Amino acid sequence: MGSLSLKVRYRPIRFGLCIRSGDIAALSYAQRLSMTMWGGYFNPIIPVDDTDLAEALIKLFRVDVLWPVTSDSTIEQFISAHAYLRNPFHQNSLFVGRPPDDLKPYYVDIFHPITRLYEEHYKKNTMPNARITVLNWRPDDPLSNLILSAYGGFPSPVTTGFDYEEFVKANLSPTIVSLGQSDPLPDTNKSSFHLSSYSRLFIDEHYSIRNNWRHSGLYIGSVTNFADLLNFWNVRATGTPLQFYDPVFAARLDQRRDTWLEILRQRPPGTLPSDSSIGLWHRQDAPIADPSIYGANIMDVGIDSAIWNGLNIRASLVYFSEHSVLAATDKISTGKQRISFQLPSKPLSEARSTYNQHYVVSIGMGIGLFGEERQTLMTPYLPALNEYYGRNLYFEYDKARVEPESFGIICDVNRSDLSLDSLDVGELISRIFKSFNIDAEPSKAGLVASQLVRQMGGLGGCRPFKITGVRKLIEKYKPDQAFSRGNATNIIHDRDTTGNASFDRHEYLHIERRDRGSLTTSQVFDYMLKRGVFRAGLKFDCPSCKLDFWTSIDDVRSNATCEYCGEEFNITPHLKDGGWGFRRSGLFGKDNNQEGAIPVTLTLMQLNTIFHGKMIYTTGMNLTHVPSGKKCETDFVAVIDSHPGETEIVISECKTRQEITQDDVDNLRLIADTLKAQNLTPFIILSKLVPFTADEIARIRTLNTQYERRVIMFTERELEPYLPYERTEKELNIKVRGSSLADMADATVQIYFTP
């Protein structure tokens, strides 16, 4: 039984509202529907028949649920192709109950922020600071679409079962403004709320996942153009403050535009010049004729398909509230760890009418299961695995939603506690490969390496293998050869003909707790004995066959049988001073090259040092590229959550002295190319305990491309120090970085390809 500190965040469900391109009526209804959702202001509207744009919007906005705004076979097929964003409500409506008066939404709606606004500002205040405005306009107003998106409107109560506009009027005493077809649109300011504002009240943006590429300003377009209206909604949904301006209706929009531009120009200056500029957004194929009419310090922002790729504009992660909680952990019968915790107080109304509403509980796992290498709470950000996470980490397959840096569960507001089970690391990594049409299963060499890590007490316990002399000792003696303690410590010391000892480089290496002082060879050898790498016994000559005879200390008896001739004799007369001998044991007790696992553990240790707490791994796997049937092996796989929303995966080839062949290179290239995806970046590590040859370097460099550096090369020079490039920088007189996989790939180019 233990405990674990978690970060719990409550946030809205992010719907991707699916429509057909050109359907302005559906676009208008999608906007009205979003305005009834608390946080719906941040929902993207997705034109499903523009496949590339639709896929980009799903990834950019990290959509939780795809929802059809209209009944259409194209929309239904598109949603069916994204089963990992399936409807979690088990019916084809966002509202439950009997129409028209007993319908209730399945999502957390604006009832909550409006109720909170009433309690905090209106209930006991006859003169509230915030002025509420409800704008009415004629349906045939030529600016109808713009007015809806800018000032807000709600679906008919017949559709929703609840009259949101009347609820606002009853609780917040708004000013009702009727807009004529020639009237200028009213200004927007901080003290005047419109219906479109309620959806984003009492909402915060997460500091690490926010849209820093805002360029607040104007969207210049046509109020009758579908693409302009769609772009305007989706850019604002990322968190970018924006107003729509159509030059055709300058008489009605100029006053509102000028007030908005003045507000923007009064902002405090930003860090960069672009932070203070005013963005003029428009379709790339509809350039602005004369940008100078909008004043100085203008930035042109043309919108094309590339702007939604996640590298330019980003969608902010918004939430209602955030809390720290303490979870209890316990091992269950399946061998997994179960974490259980009470949900903290929610920023939601407890009215009975809200009991069927849903929101997302996001759980940040903190340091996770510290010291546990076979089970994990880490959930790499691969939304295609939502169902797998739901079935294995949670217990409802359609309610799980993986998020950058956290794991989300779609819950109803009545839920008061949660329990999660840990994931098996090997199975998780196999499922990642499976999602890319690659079959993966543990290899024999991988099982050996995994057992070695467990025998040594985890990756940290493998540190003695960093010592050159330890590796030489393992390699020098065969399993049936005994050696003395003195020979062992001398080999570990590894002194050359000039008197220099490689062991001196490791005097500060930590292998276990010790008194102050430098590490000694005796301490290293004792540690290896305790971990079962070597075992102790007695040496003497057999009186019958005269061959050296060794018996384990566990098997010592007065009468012993010679392992060579089978003669039984009394060992007592044959004992002599200094008769202790040691042999390889455990995994190293058989002469089948188990030491091949050592470069694997050394490479994994370097990655673990850099990415501790952000990495899961499994040793060797046999991979089958299903489309081609090509089979290959990787010596280990590491999955690293390096940045919010980005996952890196490492495949590898680790050798002692053997050559990196062309087949090795071709196999790794095939797998790496298959794994490339929007939020999954593959890297290839090749490591050896000796220098690479010129032929190997020539083969390996082809794994990089003109625009992609993904190869990382290590020798013992990089594997032995605490950090990879401590020795490299001194030997080559260069400066390289190694804090990320991309840094190490750049360092490899500098060291090997453009020295």
C-alpha cells in the first residue's frame, strides 16, 4: 500500500461539430449549439468533405468527440472512420428526456457559469459592474451570420428542451437591444457581456498548452462566404481574440472596427515586436487590397491549409479548475497497481437538472509509479489508443481520452471517486506498434536483457557495466573458468602499460550506498557478487585426474565428486591457502553470449538519465511489418513524452563488436518510416562498445534525410560517462548538447557526418 500525488483538472468536453462544406445553415446551428456548452466557444467546426482540413483540425484541437450537426451519410462515414472519438453517450442525441419540455443536455452547459455569475455578482447587488446585453436581429439581416458569431444566439428551446435566452433574462436582467438592418453593430468592451461570452466565462488556459501565436486583430472576409465564416470561428476557437470585418458593410462595421483596433493598440508591449502587432487575417486566395487603411503595426496573416498543422497557430487547453489530490496505490491480483482517489470539489452547480451532464476529468500522473519499470501510468499521446487505454487503464472503453501530459475520462457530474489500473509496459508498446500496422512481440535476446535488468535491481543497478574493467572481466573468463579475487580486482582496475587505469574515470560512480570516498574495485566486485553476476567457490586439484576442480560454496561437503572424472574424494586434505575461486553466474553462467545484453542496458541507462520519469521501455522485440511481411528485430524500444502533445519513439541496434550491416540499416529505416505520424517522432539509436568503422558510418548516415535528423550513434565513449557527451567534448574539442533526442541526433551529425 502506498500513495501518489496527482494533479486533477476539470475541463469541458471538446466537440468536433461535423458539417458539410458550404452548408451555412449547418454552420450557424453548430455555432448556436456550441454557445450552450460551457467551453463550447473553443469547439472547432469540421467540414468533413475537406479531408485534409478535417484531419488537421481534429489533431490541432485535440477533439474528444466527433458529433454530426446534420444527418448525412458522408458525415456518418467520416465519424465511423474515427472510432477512437466515438460517441460516449450511447444515443444519437446530445439531449436526453422527452421533448419538448423535459430534454436535458449530456454536456456541461452554460447553466453553470450563468448561475455562478448570478450568485457572485447579481444576487445581492442591485448595481452590478458587468452589464449584460441581449441583441435581437431580423433573420434576413445581411449581417445575420456575423451577428450570430459575434454576439451570440441559442438554438430553439424545442431542440434543447431549455430556453437559455429566457434563463439569462430571468437571472441577469440584461439590456435588450433590437438591431435594425441598417444600424451599426454595437461596440464590444470588457464591461458588456453578450450571449457569446457565457460559454467562456470562468475558464483558464493551461500554461504549457496554449496558443502563443495569437496575432489578435481582424478577420477580413465576406459575411456570405462559407470559408471565411468557418475560418473566423475556428481561429477564435484556438483562443485568438478576433473580430470579423467585411468591407462591403463598412457603414455598419467601421465604428466597431475602430474601437476594437484602439483597444488592441492600448495593450502593454509584448516581448517580441510581433506580440504587439495587429493581425489582419484573411484567406490566402483573397489578399487584402490596401492594408494601410487599418493603421500602423499591421501583420498580414494569410490562411491556407498549412496554418492548421500545429506548428503555427495552436489550440489552447482550457479548464474549469485544477486541484492536487493524494491517491492510494495497491497491488491487485492481476499484478497491476491500482490507484484510487476521491475527486475534489467541482466548480459545478448541484442542481438536479444537471445530473446527466458530462465533462472531462484530466489526471496528471506526476512522477508515476516510481521505481517500477514493468508497469506504468504513462499514457503516450496517441489518440488512436483511446479504446486500449479505456479497457486497460480505466474500465469504460468509450470514456477514455488521452491528452498531452495527462489522461482524461468523460464523467458525469455525480461521479465522486475514480480508480485506475497501471498498464503493462511491454503490452502498451506492442499496441503502439500495432496501431501502425506492425506486429511486435518479445525476442529471446530481449527476454535475456530484461532478466538482466531485473537481476541487477533495475536500470540503476546496471551501473557497474559502465566500467570497462567489469566488461573485460565478464568477457575474459568462460563460465567454467574460475579466477581469484585478486585477478578480478586487477582486471576491473584495468591499468595499461603506461600505468593509467580506466577505472580512475569511475571513482565517483554510484552503485550503492557507501561511506564517503572514491569507489574501489573491491566494492564493485562485492556488488557484482551480491547481484549474482559472479559466485564464490573453492579450488583444488582432483587427486585422480589432476585437473583443477572447482565447487560452489553452496555445494561444499567433506566428500566431493570431480566434475571431470567423476571420482569421489575427501576434499579436506586438498584445501590450501588462497583456495577461493569465482565463476560467472546467473545469466552469465552459460556460454551463449548473454553479455550482448550489456550494450542494451548501457544505452538505456543513458536515456533514463536524461528522460527519467518521461520514458518507458522494453528490451528486444521481433517486429513484423505487416504490409510487406518484412521481419526484423530491435534491441530495445523506448517511448518518451518529451513535450506536451508530442511522443518520441526509439528503435535500436546495440552490439558489442559486431558490424552494423546493410540489413540492419534497411530494417530500421522501414520501421522508422512506418512510425512517422503527426505527433509521433521516430529516432534510431545505434550503439557499440567499440568505434564505428568508416563503412558503418557510410551506411548509417543514409538513415537521415535532407530534412530529417533521426540517427543517434553511441560508442563506449558516450555510454560510460554519466551524461553521454562528457568525454566526447573533451576528446574532440567540440560543444554538443544532449538534453533531447533531437540534440543527440544533431550531435551525431556533428561528430560523424560533418566532423
